[in-house]
Amino acid sequence: MGISHTRCVHNNSQFKVQPLFTKSIKYSTTIKPILDKHCIECHGLEATESGLDLRTLKSILNGGESGPSIIKNKPNESLLLELIEDQIMPPEGASLRKKQIKRLRSWISSGASA
Ligand code: HEC
């Protein structure tokens, strides 16, 4: 892996510079697979612990007994992230990798797009 360069898009006589770093993280492609693998067994499939179903973005936003599990743009107020970062969730099985936790944080910070 090398250092990413900025891409120059020539558009008539003008050109714009688009940084390649602004890769947006989406629920459907990046976040759902993480939650499907590590969370939904207890939150949606075999049980719905604390009333929380983590199978859809809508049910994540609705949250469980403690209220919404994520707050868009506010990672530090998002219970889901807090419990993962404090290694409380998942209570059994493999913990999330640092990279996955970073992606969750960036996704919430950037507005939790679908
Ligand atoms: C082995 C089962 C299990 C797995 C896997 C699991 N959880 Fe949980 N989760 C629980 C239980 C049990 C509670 C209730 C804890 C309590 O009330 O003390 C809970 C509670 C929660 C809550 C609080 C909900 C509320 O509104 O009070 C959140 C948020 C949460 N889990 C997120 C996650 C996330 C995110 C994952 C995946 C990274 C995950 N959990 C994986 C069992 C699980």
C-alpha cells in the first residue's frame, strides 16, 4: 500500500482536486456486516437483549431499553460505540478489531448514512 495521491479531475479548462481520503462509510456495505457477524445473535436473531435489535439501521436508531443506540454525528453519545470501546459488547465471542471500531466511529461521526 502506498500513499494515496490527490486526484485531479480536468473539467473544461478548470480542475478540481478531490482528496481520496474522503471515503464515506455506509451502513449497508461496511457496518451491517460487522454487526451481523458480532452482534445480531443476541440482538435480533436468537434473542433481543435489552430490547435492542441490531439487524437494521432503523432498529439501531430506535435502540433498546436505554434509548437510541447511536446518535448521528455524536459518537461520544452513542451507547453502541461506548459499549464496544469499553469491551462490554460483545460479552462473548471475538471482540471487534481496532479497525472495525474506527470504522464505526467514523460512520457515526459522518452522520451514519445508510
Ligand atoms: C452473547 C450475547 C450478546 C452479544 C453477542 C452482544 N450483546 Fe449487546 N447485550 C447483551 C446483553 C445480555 C445485554 C444487556 C446487558 C445488561 O442489561 O446488563 C446487551 C446490551 C446491549 C446494549 C444496551 C442496549 C440498551 O438499550 O440498554 C447495547 C447498545 C449493545 N448490547 C450492543 C451490542 C453490540 C454493538 C454488539 C456487537 C458488537 C453486541 N451488543 C453483542 C448480549 C449480547
